[in-house]
Amino acid sequence: MKAVDVGGELRRRIVERGPITFAEFMDVVLYWPNGGYYSTRAALGAQGDFYTAPLTHPVFGALLAAQLAQMWRVMGSPQPFWVLEPGAGTGTLGRDIARYAAGADPAFAAALRHVGVDVRAVAGGVRSDHLPFRGVRGVVLANELLDAMPVHRVTVAGGELRELFVGLDGGGGFEERVGEPSTPALAQRLDALGVELAEGHRAEINLGLDAWCLDVADALDEGYVLVIDYGHEAAAYYDAARRAGTLRCYAGHTLNMDPYRDPGAQDISVHVELTSLRKAAEAAGFSFVGSASQAGFLRGLGFEEYRADVVARRGIAPRVRTANLRALDTLVAPDGMGAFCVLAFGVGVPAAREGLDGFAARASRTPGGPRLSAPLATAEHMPLGPAPEPAMPTWEELTR
Ligand SMILES: C[S@@+](CC[C@H](N)C(=O)[O-])C[C@H]1O[C@@H](n2cnc3c(N)ncnc32)[C@H](O)[C@@H]1O
């Protein structure tokens, strides 16, 4: 039987081999070339299913450019300075970084070489599921990449760790099956974290983190890795308060919890378990440099000055001002994107946060600097008119 769509491909695999792991299901649903969600759909932005920070407002890219310029200076201003961006998506972040790099530092802008990498074609970038580069000096920047990586799902039944597989029901639909773990690596991961799940607790485990960090280490000789994603340390990630796990599905800017609905037509994502990410990065040779909430990171780099500039800007229509302020506030919303985590790792660079304002843990940039002129949203960003609100988790979900 020749599979023609994602559902057909999944059924073929299950009929041939029996129930498949959730990680395999998620990999096919999101990345199978012939109909996988990210392979074929415009997932992001107003016409897609959800917003990310780069698509929300260009101030995100402008402030990241400021952070990258500082990293470049800490590294002794190398020429060229590479910024590799796996999971570049629409390419908007790379374009904004390039657009606003000169505002951060004209010499940095001249040294900057940005390359977007994605499993789907990205304008001016590279199509790949890994980083096909070696000997890089610069930064690897991953915004909302790790939350889109396939994960295994586990639970505890009868006091034993079990894995959640995907099988077929009598009508050919997908259904969950509970079975022996497909690999000892699942129990080993939880043991290494000192985590014991309670009976009935469901949780996700990303076994791909180690390989991802090694891939980054192979590419990057000297510089920083910046990871931005919604995540928690292991203790909170596997806390009984999250006993349903962190899996979320998005379609048409609406959230649901059913990964088996319309395979290939909706996004599936999970929060990132940060303790294992840190361990994987350290095992791959990186030092931990610092972490901040997205709100703290952006504020440390000058977010409030940009916002004040939009408030005071002359000659813009009230509608434009309101829309820009709404998008800006979305970037730092404490119950949404503002609570995302920004992590920095380094190799061959100082393991200190010094000189990196995004990690300086202060409420806003040092006063007295030049007043910043904020970029305003373009057609690439959140629309200025009535728009779907970003599909952010609700406060109940975040605190569950
Ligand atoms: C949630 S989207 C984020 C896109 C973009 N970073 C942003 O913030 O707007 C995740 C992106 O990662 C890409 N992706 C997933 N796995 C990847 C991999 N192994 N290598 C490169 N890109 C990948 C997907 O195709 C998708 O474009």
C-alpha cells in the first residue's frame, strides 16, 4: 500500500510494525515530507495557526541584534560573525536582526552573517534538519525550535514506568496504547533527574536534546548558543501540578489538547525541560552562561525605552500606536511570552554574563544612554487591524 497522506503513512507504519512511539507519531505528523505540518503548511503568523515572538513585533529582532552585538564585542569583534538560526521558520527574525543590526552597532552590522536553517525552505537560508557547518565563530540562535522536537510520552501504571504508544482503533482512527518503554533511555533520563512520577502522571521526555547539542557543538568552535522557549526546570516540569503533561496543539489560533485530531493539519508542541537541556549542553562541551525570562531579557536590552518611544512618537495614527503597543506588550506578557526562558551557553568565551545586558538581571537598561527609536510593525508582523490574538497558553494551563 502506497501512503498518500500523513494519516495513511501513520496507518501503514502501525499495521506493519504495531503501535508506534509518540515521538515517531509526532515526527511524521510534523515533518513527514508529503504532508507533515511543518513541511507543507504556513504555520506561523496571521494566516497560520500561531504567533511567535519574531512575528509579533520587530522590537524582538532589534533587541536580539543588540544582544548579538554585545556577544560579538565580548568575543573580540570577529570578522565575519556568524549567526546560525536553526528553525528559522518564516525567516522574519533573521531579516529583523539584519535590518536593525546597524542601530545596535554599525561595525557589528558589517561583520554579521546570518543564516537561517529549517527543515522547510527558508528565503536566503539552508534547508536541513541539522547544522551543516563547521568551524563557526558566532552564535547559534534557536527561538521556539526545541518545543517542536518530537517527544516520547510516559506514564506510571501499577507502580511501573510505561510508555504511551499510538495504535489503531477498530475504525482506523488513532488511539493511545500503554506499553513497556521502547527504550531504557526513558527511565534513565528520569533517574538522572531524580524524578519519580506518581501513578497516572503523564509526562513528555525529549530524547533528542543530546543529539541537538552535539550537532550545535560540531558546528560552533567559538561563541554562544541562545535558546528561547517556554520551559521549566525538571522539578517543576515533572511536578504533580503538571500531571497531564505539557503537550499542546494549535490550529487556527485556537488551542486544543488532542494530538490525534486531523494529523498534519495542526501544530503539536511541548514545553522544554530545561535541566536536561543544560546537562546535554554541558556534556557537549558548553558552559552555562546565564538565563532570564524573555521579559527580563528584553527589558535588560532596552525594551522600555522602545515602548516609551512608541507612546511618545509623533505623526502616527492612534490605531497604529495602539496596535504596536499591543504587540509590544505581548512580547513581555507575564502569563505568556514574557515568561519564556532565554538560556545562553558558551564555548571558548567567558562563562560570565558580563557585558551581556539581556542577562544582567535588572529591570531596564542603564538610564542615560541615547534614546532609542523603535521600529514599527511591518506587514511581516502581527497585523495592525483586528487580528487573532496570539495562541498563548492560558494562565490556568501555565499554573497547572
Ligand atoms: C515553532 S516554529 C518557530 C519558527 C521561528 N523560529 C519563529 O520563532 O518564528 C519551529 C520551526 O522549527 C523548524 N524545525 C523543526 N525541527 C527542525 C530541525 N531539526 N532543524 C531545523 N528546523 C527545524 C520547523 O520547521 C519550524 O519552522
